[in-house]
Amino acid sequence: MLTDTEIRKAKPTEKPQKISDGGGLFLLVTPHGSKLWRLAYRFAGKQKTLAIGEYPSVGLADARTKREEAKKQLANGIDPSTAKKAAKAASQDAAANSFEVIAREWHETHMANKTEDHAQKTLTNFEKDVFPWLGRMPITNIEAPDVLAVVKRIEQRGANEIAKKAKRSIGQVFRYAIATGRAVRNPVPDLQGAFVPTAVKHHAAITDPVQIGALLRACEDYTGHFATRCALRLSFLVMLRPGEVRKAEWSEIDLERAEWRIPAAKMKMREEHIIPLSRQALTIFEEIKPLTSNSRFVFPSVRSNARPMSENTITGALRRLGYTGAEMTAHGFRGMASTRLNEAHLFHPDAIERQLAHGEQNSVRAAYNRAQYLPERVKMLQWWADYLDSLKEGAAVVPFQRKSA
């Protein structure tokens, strides 16, 4: 029988040499100096050899253990070489059908028509909160308790919205796996009732006319970066999401036609969005043009003209002005405009919804709305800008008059 000392002292020669440990186990020392464990055995009348591993990664004791395991397989009529190949194939198949592999495939397919921000956030959430626990598991081995543990872990740090999105995305991955023949059931619906319902939290927005006026004056007096001040002022006027404002590109702005066209690829609902520009909005673009017209972005990052303004810039400016997250958010400018315009009863509700770029499920109606309401939206955004000016100047708030029948 071999000893570790003998194995360490074994030197390579011109020809491969076999050093026996007994029971068919031997160490093969190659001319290049490799020391490989092999097991000689007979199966179905044929002489065969099983590769066990390389020394010192596989030590003497481990090699002997594998020899005994192989002998048990032989006693049960199993060819150790065939069993090893089957185990390797099963491992490769499990890896190819792991949750992470299928999730990344789903992400690449499903996110092709989503905004870059949305796609990246979804992948980041998977990499941070899901893959560390479910990633390596074969998707067919994942059960409802496994998913529940992942979602609960996210909830425990207070990220309820991320937890909800993670649960929804995991369910979508399972549906994709079922559709592509790599799973037979989706365990996510089994989690129904396993979570405490959370109240829908809307983005905080100032809607009181007097308070809107105060916010307008505060933004006019903002002493931070000039581009940030312009982005703040523009946010009142265009009814856009914060990401759409900060990623504005000069190629999208037509100052002569007083129009901003955001391509479908950048919009949440994946369709081109037209923003009529009021006189006040045009003034803001004219003011910032000398500063950033040499950049792709209207509001570039302070660190690089090649990137847009940070997603936290407008929110940070509001905090510097003294407004808390419970009072006003970057998303709140949309709620502000929607509330006041709907209460004015001067414009068709569909025109307001269209300007907010909310999705229209009926494609025929969506096309009709785009054609019908653009002239009204031009008037609406100019009226809104003039109304904001009156509030900024501290004009007395006059109740809106209902539009006559």
C-alpha cells in the first residue's frame, strides 16, 4: 500500500509508471510529472479504467474512498465509468437549466422592448436579491417555500416595492421556463396570502395652489448648478417622468416647432411621445442651450457630458430647498399637473392622460387619441404654464370655472 511520503517522492521518468495501492487503485505518474489516480476493474468481461482525480487535489484517503464506492457500484451491477458520465451529464443539464441561466435568457428576451433603465433595474434586483439564493438551483427543484424565503428577505429590510417586483419577475421567469419546456409548474401563485397586503404608496406631490406658488418661487431662487435649476423649472411644465426629463437630448427638441419628441425606445409605454412646448418651456431651453448644446444631453452629468444628469439630482435639489420626501418628489410634478388640470374642467380627461403618456390598451383608440388631442394638448400646456406663472407671482387663487356643456 502507498503512503503520502512515497507519492510525494515519486519522480517522473521517460515512460508513464504505475504505482499500485492495491484493489485495482494505482497512481499513474506521467513523464510531465502529473500524478493521476486510476482504478483498474473489469465489467461485463472487459478490462476498464476509471479516472478518479489528480494528486494532490485528490489525496490518498479520498482516492481509497472512491475506490470503495466504485466497488459497491460493481457489486450492484453498475459500471462506475458509465455512472460517472451520467452524473456529469446530469450536472451539466442542471446547470443549463438553473434559475439564473433561464432568468438571464428571459431577461434578454422579455426586456428587448423595455426601457434601458427598467431592464437594468430588473437585472440588478435579480443579481442582488435572487441569484445568490436561487441562481444555481435547477428551476424544477425550486418550490414555493424557496421563493417565499427570497421575497421575505427583501421585505425584512423594508424594501416592500422591490419585494413585490421580485416576486412578479420570478413568476414571469417560471412562465417562460414552462413555455420553453424546462419547467412544468409555476410555484409563485402558491404564495397567495403569504404576505401582508401593503397600502399603495403614491408619489408625494404638492397640489395646493398657494403651496405650488411657494415651490415655484423656491425653484426660481435655487442656487445650485444652473442645469439643475433649469431641470427643476422644466419639470413643472412638461408632465414627464423624472427619467424622461433628465435624459432629454437636443436631437429631440425642435425649438422652431415648439415641440419635443421622445422616441419610443426611451418611453415606459414604448411609443413615441410628443410634448408641445409652452413659451415658458422654450425660454428654459434657450437659456440652457449656450451651456449644454455641445453635449448630447440637455441636462448632462456634472462629471461627464457623455452621460445624463444623475437620477437623484432633482430629488436632491428638492431636499436642498427644504422639501421632504413626504411633501414633494421628482415624480410629484406629474401628480401636481394632473390634479390641477383635472380639477380645472377645461380640458378633456383623455388629453390629460395622453400628455401623461399613460398607456392606452386599445391600439385603435390610442392612435385616434394621438391625432385628436394634440391640438388640445398644445393649448393645455400653454394654459398650465400661464397658470403656474400666476401662482408664482402670488396671484389670488380664483376657483376654476367648469367648462360649459
